[in-house]
Amino acid sequence: MPLQMLADERAIRHRLAAFARTLDQRQWDSLGEVFAPEAQLVYGAHQPQGLAAVEAHFRAFLGGCGPSQHLLGNIDIDVQGDHAHSWAAVCASHRAAGKDDTREFTARGNYVTQWVRLPQGWRVARWEWQNGWFSGDFSILGPG
């Protein structure tokens, strides 16, 4: 395997980790370090496009909930020149915002992602959530 391909895979893994940290720390201004300006999200029929729409999407679910943890695993990356495809299993755990509120919501599924190499580095061109299953209280998610 060429050294550049290994470096590209490592860079994409870092972007995947940055995505999880960005959501869990609510660092909305860092989404541009993960997503291309015209990136598209695919969450079923909801398919926002563009960085502002991507941010609005994640704020709508995480802006008002308490702490979250997005764990990614079983990551597979295929690099083809300036484009790449990745697949990652995800377990996203969310807690209610109230100090004494112990309600939780967990989503498990897959992130299927198309990447493009830009001058700034690898960025998401298309991010698709493939449902697995959910447990807990979905109502804890919402805008802040």
C-alpha cells in the first residue's frame, strides 16, 4: 500500500474523530473542518445541503440536549485519488439536559461517507446516516 494512501486514511480517521468531538462539544464553528462547503447530509428523507444547513441540522437535535457521546468503530476507508469512501459503525448516546434528569436516548447505526480532497485537506462531500436501532427517550433531543 503506497505511503500516501496510508496518510490519506489516517487523515480521514482524524476527520471522523473531529466530527464526533465537534458534536459532543457543540463546537459548531468547527464543522467546516469536517464538511465541505456544499456537503450534503442524508438522514432519510431529510437531506440538507451546504455548511449552514448541516449546522442547522445538528443544532436541531443536539442544541438542547445534555451531554452526548458519539463512538465510531469498525471503520473502513477506501481512497481513490482525491476521493474516498468510508463506513463506520456508530453508537451515539445522549442524556437529557436537566441536572437531575436521567433520561437517555441511544442511536446505533452506520455513517456512510463520501470524501473529497480540498486544498484544506479531506472534507465530507456526502454524509449518510443508515439507521440501525434506537432506544430510550427521543424527546430529549431538540434545539437549544
